[in-house]
Amino acid sequence: MVDCEAKRYNAVNCGRRWGKTKYAMRKLAEKAREGLPVAYLGPIYDDCFDVYTELTMLLEPEIERRAEGRWIKLLNGGFIRFWSMENGADRVRGKKYARVVMDEAAIVTGLKAIWEKVVRATLADYQGDAFFVSTPRRGSHFEVLFDKGQDGEADWASWTQTTYDNPFISDEEIEEMRATMSAETFRSEILAEFEASESDLVFPEVTMTLHARDTIPVLPKDWRAHIIGIDVGGGDPTAITPIALWRDDTPTVARTLPTIKFHQHDEYYQRSTVSTEDLITYCLKMHAIAPLTKILVAETGGNIITNTLAKAFPQGVVERYIKERGGGLETVRWLYQSQRLTIATSCKNSWAEFSGYRWKKNRDMETGERYATSTPHDNHADAHDARRAALQWAVDGLRNGELLALQSGGKQTWGAESLQRRRKTTQQVWAK
């Protein structure tokens, strides 16, 4: 079925033991036997060497020359090159191929950049095709490529092939595997379901369906609190996330008591130079919607921005949030999982960060394999960090009982006019 429906760009999502590497070798040999150059790209060099070894045995009578683990030249001029995708696959630049096969694509770090900035151009001379073959990994760029085929995007095709589709593995053996695996593992490893697979996304549970909403059923005057998180730029974008705390009185089967919920209703996201005056202006804009309870400034290496902002607001409103990598993530995760936290659909930059917010990876010194750590990458995290600062402060306040009795119009009665009189037109600017 895969060969019959293949297009120029193809993503094959496979269950374990379906035969994806055998399929990859067949696609490479197919083009090489036409006298054309092709390339196999594996996650690490050891993977490439394994495929090289099997292909040399398969093509032995047709081989003119070879370089162990690197390339095979056939008598008809066909050429098979083996590359590792480690370090961005930069050594592939400048080459030209009629076909490229990228194996275990879902676990490759930086697959998007490797495909778009390195590999795609290698297909131009021969108007070549590409095959991405992999077991699933939720939130990976392989899933993005797979979805192109599912959505009918021009020149793209994709398929899911389960272990059941391998005629050499009996159904009885697969059912035995089912009996010795958890249901989730079976769905991921055997049925090749993305939703059941592992993920290196920090928040794989977040979806637009569950966590995006345009409005909340409470007017700003009735918000329990209004909190702003600021992640100061400094080579990265400056992000501000205003969050409303509101009480959901809707009874459910599982809950009869009111629940405090959180909603990010707006965003400020600026990649260019930002001044403290810009920050103050935006905070005043949010204060006009509903009185601000707290402004949390996430900055490292000092509190210059916090102190400058504090001069423009009443005492105690502005506070520095000491940003620790990984700190507060489980609090935010709990809010997502319990569906207590939503983000406005209009917050495009905040939503865009989710696909790139991933766990940092280390390399196993013995096997060379990369594995996810419990530390997130610093990049793609500006709105995440701003939101985390506001939420951590709010949840801590709720736990301590400090916010439970808060009502807008109570403690937060200071107005924009008094702020305008108090604030200084500080033009301190930090480099972006």
C-alpha cells in the first residue's frame, strides 16, 4: 500500500517490528539500481553502520567499491551514502541525491531544521523524493510531517503501519505482547498511536481543544485576582502574560464546590528593543481592564527591571520572581491536567511556543544515545516563563489562603490616574 500511494515526500509511522529499516534499505537499493545517488540518514552513526552492513550483504554481487560504514558504489554507477543526523547533519550540505531516507526521524533532535535547511536542497538537482520512517513520538516534528500527508497537503503522503501489518509475525505473538505490556505501551509500540507514545514536549497534555478559549463566563469586575507575569528579554523576546483568576460555580459529577480557575486573556510579545516605559504602558492597559493584584518580574542576574517598575506602582505590587530552570513546572502541569488553566485563542505567540518547548537532552556516554532530562530548554520559553511566574505566585497564595478572599475592587483600588502621576518616564533599555 505504501509504495502504491507514495508521493514525493512520505512519512511512514510504524509499529515495532513492522520492518521499517528493511523498507528503508529496499527504497535505497531501488534507486541505486537505477544508477542514481541516494542517502540514508540515521539518528547516530551506529545506526548507519548497521544498515550499511546489511545493504552490503544484500547488494554484494553488484558492488564495485565501498568505504566501510560510509558509502557503497554499485557497478552501474549507483551510489549509497550513509550520514548521521547528529550535530544538525551539517556534513550533508552541498550534496545531491535522487532519494533520501531518514530513519527513526521522530527521535532526531532538530529534525525540522535538518529537513528544511540541509536535506531538502539536496533533492533539487534530481527532483528527488524523501521518506521519513519512524516509530511515533508525540509532539515530534515527525508527527508534523506525518500530519501533512493526513491533511492532504500537496506532494505529501503518510501511513500508519502496525506490527499486525508484518506478515512474518503471527497474531498470536502480538497478542502475547499485549498480555505482557501496559495498554499504553501496546498502543504506542505495536499500534503506532501518536497519542499513546512518549514525548519530549514539556507539556504534551496541552491541546487547543482542551485549553484554548476565547472568553470566560465572568466579567472582569468579578475576577478574583488579576496577575501579570513578565519575562524580561535579553537576547530573547520579552513576554508578558496577564492572567485572570475566576471562580467556576458550575457543578459537575465530580465536583460540587466552586473551583478557582486561571485564564490568560492577553499577551505582550516583543522581539525588538523594549523599554521600561513600554512595560508600564502595557501594565496600565491591563489595569484598565481589571485592577492588577500583582506584577511578577522573572529576571536573572539582578533585579534592575523589578526595581525600576516598582517605582511606578504602589508598594508591594511589583515583585521579582527568581526564575529557576524547571521551578514551578509541576504546578503549571497540574493546572493544565486539571483543566484549570486556559489561554485565549488570540495569544498566537504563547500558543506557538508549545511545539518548541521540550526537555533538554543529554547523551549517554556509553551508548551515544540521547535521552530527555527533567530540565527544559531555555529557548522557546519566554511566554512559558512569564506565565509560570504569575501562576506560581497565585497558587502559592491560594495554598496559603492569601487569595481566597480577594475580590476585585477590594484591595486593588489604585487607579491609572494615580499611576500616571507616580511613574517616571524611565528610558532604561536593555539589549535584545
